[in-house]
Amino acid sequence: MADLSGMGFDPAEVESMGNGFSIVPPGIYTVMVVKSDVADTSTGGKMLVMEYQVCDGPQTGSTLTDRLNIRNNSDVAQKIGLSQLKDVCDAIGFVGKLTDSSKLHGKPFSVKVVVEPFVSNKTGKSLDSNKIEKRMKRQAASMSEAAPAQKAANSGW
């Protein structure tokens, strides 16, 4: 048993955060890096973990996480991760040597997001997760917003 009497915790004063994470529908979103850090991988490598915040459209404020292998025992995994990091740099117009990931923060660009299933390590349940499939220069309108307008335009009404 843990004594919480010194905390003065009142659940009525705390906003519920639901299940901890939510996913966004597949599409192209304008995002910006709001947080980044280097973390260890399970195989002894390093990954750049970036948190993106959606900047416009109905998903504004939603966050997405991107994990890029920047040091990995597998040459292929490392090449893929560094290529993805290059795509982010190109998308925001960063030129030169990147010595601090904070230089990527606050600059809008677009990502193509897909939804893919995974099995939870904790519960064994099948869940959905977002995956960043592509990083690119900022697009004029997101696919997720443009699709309904295009469908309406083609409906004949």
C-alpha cells in the first residue's frame, strides 16, 4: 500500500486522458516537430524520436511520433533512417550539418500517414497505430481534407 495522503490528490480535479493515445485517419497532414530526442534501440543502436503536431485541418493539435534509426547494426536500417531524416531536412529547407535536432522544430512540412495494425506487448490485443510513410515539402491541402471535396465535386450535384 502507498500512502498518498501528503499529495492531496482529488480525481475530480484531473482531466482524463483516455487510453493514452489516439490515431489519425490515413492521409497527408501538415505537421511541425515539437519535440525530439535520441533514444537507445533494443539492439544497441540509436534512434531519433520526433513528435510532430498536426498544424491544420480537422486533426489540428493531434500528435504523431516518428522513430528514425540513425545508428544501427543493420546498414540497411541505418540507411533508411538517415534517408528519412534527410527527407525531413529537405522538406523544411534545412541546409548544412545537423548538429542539434531542435533546428528541425517549428517548421511546417507534410507527412503521409497510414494506419497499421500491431499486437500489444502488454495485452496481446490487436490495435491500430499510425506510421509515417513519407516526409515531404508542405502540401497545399491534405489528402484527408481534399478527398471529401473532390468526391463532392465528382458526384454530379
